Amino acid sequence: VRENIEHVLENHKFHMIVIVFVILDVVIVTFQLLIDHDIIKVEDHHKKEHIEHGLHSSSIAILAMFVAELILKLIVFKLEFFKKYFEVFDGIVVIISFVLDVIPTSNTAAAAELVILARLWRVARIINGIILSITTAKEEEISKLKRQNSRLEGENEELKEENDRLNKKLQALEEGDKNGI
């Protein structure tokens, strides 16, 4: 089971899905900030609260998925996880973001600043995700090409042996022809 989870966590498609959710969360948080600061005006107070609650709940749901991803990575990779500093920092950001989104605080301005910083980190996570996704895809392609190369080298070796065998047979036939056989 652990190997299957590891395969999923390192899969190119999984990285792309994570990137989509990070982008979606950044969009959600952007709309939250625009509505909170009345850059996007919602005249009906009840409607504004409903929209803000929907956006906030959506962001928490996405963060919960990131927390689940973090837990899976810790279970699967154990101490190896802590050797990937970008992943560790990202995990800290996810936890801080989740805590700040879930636990109400009296100092909303400071919490908002931390949330904004955490959200900006997610942009870096998108970039990392894209790089990681491309790297993973290239590594898979390299691995596939190495297997293909190895197979072709084996076939080439077999063909060389067959060629040598046929050359010896031809040489024997030509010598027999010269000897009048």
C-alpha cells in the first residue's frame, strides 16, 4: 500500500491536480480579499456574508486536502521528507494557513497579514509544482528511454552475433567454393 501511495504522490498527474487546487485556492483567497476590502462591492450584507462564507469554506476544504497530502507524505517518506526543505517549508505554510483559517483570532489584522503571506507562498508552490511536475515527467521519459535503449542494445548484440555467425558461414562457403567443393 505504501508503494502505491508513494507512486501516486510522485505521479505527474497528481502534481498537476495539486497545482490546479493551489491555483483555485489562490483565486478563492483573492476574491475573499477583494470582497473584504470592498474592491468588489456586494451591496446586500446577507449576500456578502453568504459569499464570504462559501469562499472561506472552499478554501478550508482545499487546505484540508493539502493537510491530508502532507500527512500522507510524512507517513510514506518518513524522515526522507525532512530532507526536502521546500516540502518542509510548504508543509509549515499549509499548517499555518489551515490553523489561521480554522481558528478565529482576536487580532484579525495580524492574522490577515499572515494569511496573505501564506497565500503568496502558494504562488511559489505553484511554481515549484510546475517544476516538479516537469522534472517528474522528464525523469519518467528518461527512465523509459533507458529501458528502451537497454532493450535495443540487447537486440543489437543478438544481431551482431547473428551477423558474425552468418559471416563465418559465408566465409566457409566461399572457402569451399575456392577449393572446388
